[in-house]
Amino acid sequence: VAAASIVAKHNRDEHVKKMSNIYPEYKLIDNNGYGTKKHIEVIKEKGLTELHRKSFKIKELN
């Protein structure tokens, strides 16, 4: 289980790196895809991408 967790995190991190090249304005490489204050500010300005989970509620966007 521990090895699977490490592999999953590695795969996710690699995916975030690739997506940061497609969406540089979202600063994914800096926030690793997590909802940091800066990331939420960019979402407010630019909107959601197809990568963002539509079911995840961000208080600041409501």
C-alpha cells in the first residue's frame, strides 16, 4: 500500500508538471495543484479549467 501511494503521488506530480506548461498562469508548479490563496485568486480572475473539479466548492468563488 505504501509503495502504491508513492507511485500515485509521483504520477500526480508529473501530471501537474505537464499541466503547468499548458496553464502557466495558474502557477501549478508553485502550488502543486492545491488551492492556495494565489491559486484561488487566479481562478477568480481566469475561471476554472477542465482540470478543476466542478464539485469542489471554494468559498471565495460563491
